[in-house]
Amino acid sequence: MTTFLYSDSNKRYHTLDYFYKHKFHSKVFKVSLNAGFTCPNIDGTKGYGGCIYCSKLGSGDYAGAKEKSLTTQFQEVRDMILKKWPHSKYIGYFQANTNTYAPLAVLKEKYETILNLDDVIGLNIATRADAITDECLDYLEELSKRTYLTIELGLQTIHEKTSRLINRCHTLACFEEMVSKLRARDINVVVHIINGLPYESKEEMLKTVQYLNQLDIQGIKIHMLHILKDTTLNNLYQKEHFKVLSREEYVDIVCDQLELLRPEIVIHRLTGDPKVEDLVEPAWLIKKFGVLNEIDKELARRDSYQGKKAKELACHKT
């Protein structure tokens, strides 16, 4: 039986739970927040309408209600967690829309509001590579010296034809440049990618991970494309009926991707998590833990683990 280095359970990949437990020696929860930001891909700065898969909540379906203050959003979640884990620590997760897309004074006010709450040990800030100014970078660098800061960059795919189709409105070169800028300031970077984007092959999905494996990133989120009601993506699906991955195909692709990733890269997510009432396809995404269990079983069946092929490729090159 293979024993994976970054695991103290049956997991054969570097889970976020393992990472937090060993870094902070405590149970750590991310609290999703909606700070009421918009996006340069919505307001016309870069494009209109957003990415074609985005819901009306700007990929913040599980963030708080923007009508409520950030403090209220946070405390409502913390009050529930405290009942079961009274000694937990928290990371404020600015999730909905583009969370560096505002004047610096606004960003500071929102971030510092959460950092000043009890037992908050860090921030995760979800944003786009084209929406972080140099002035913002200076502040983020200062912030990273006094709290555990992670910037989450949406990439989704390295393939320009797909990027144009989904209306990302920024280039791969822009993304790579921002990763370099953040890492030059020693700021942690987590990258979001999506499997099952329209017309992408398995080989193309694997190439996205191979590319990221060569960059100085600290974590990755792997999502399965979910088609939601009232989105441009659903309009395209109803018209063209592009292929949607089966659960078996998705599990196979994810396991191949994990094998390619360096073992020290933390896996923040391995599947999508749509709201049932909004989901059009694929129906199998509703059973999130079933998907995760199938990934565990497939890695065990292969007697494989995160980084196995990355290690083999490195050995082959030497």
C-alpha cells in the first residue's frame, strides 16, 4: 500500500484540512463572504456579462448575503461552527465576484474589518489576474507580513480558444505575469481551473495542470463545470448540447491530474458544489462526497498518489 507524504489519513493527495492542521495546529474554517464587489468582466472594463458559467451571484453561491454587513455574515457562520468546534480558527474568504476590484481605501476597510474579528488568522481573496493594481500589490505584501494571506486567481484553462469561448477577457500571459508579481512578494497563490469546459479534450485538461505544475503556486482548486439556470452557458448548452463529462470520466481525469501535480501543492477543492435548485447538468455533481469517495477509490485502485507521474517525469529527465 502506498503511503502519501502529506497525509495522516487514507487520502493520497495533499488536502487543505491536512495543511491547516499541520500549519496552525487547530481546526481551521474558511468563512465565505460577499463584499458586494463587481467584476471588470461584468461592468464593461474588460467585458460584459461575466464568464458564461457565472451565476448571478458571481461564483459566490455559498457566500453571505451582500445586503448584510461583513461582520454579520461572518458571525452567522461562526455561531454555527462554535457549537461543534468551540476552539476553531477562521480564515475570511472573500469569494463572490472580483475581490480586489475597488479603490484601495475600500479594500482596506473590508479586509481589516474581518481581520479584526476574534480568532481570524488569515484571508483568502478570490480575484482575477487583471484586477490587481501595483498599489494593491503593495498593500497585499504588507498584509501578508501580519496575517496568513492567500490570493486565489481564476484561470480555468490555458487554452486561448476556450478562454475566448467562456468570455474570460484576459490572456494566459497576463495570468503568468500576476503569479510572478505575487510570488516576488512572497504572497501565496491558489489557482482555479475547470474540467469539462465546452469542447475541451482530456489531453487539453491535463495540459492545463502540467502548465501549472511548472509555476510557483501553492495550491489549486479543481472544479467540474456545472451548467446553471439563467446563464449564458446554459443557453449555449441548450443550443449545441456539447458533451458533459460523466462522473467516471471526471474521476479518471482528476486522478490523472493529481498524479501530475507536485505533492507539496495543496488541493483546496476537487469538485464543483452547485446549488441543487439551480443545476441543469451534470446531475451527479449533487452527490459531492460520492465524487470525492470515487476519487479516493480510483487512486487506491491504481496504487497511486499526487505527484507520482511528476516524480517519474523528473527522474526520467535526470
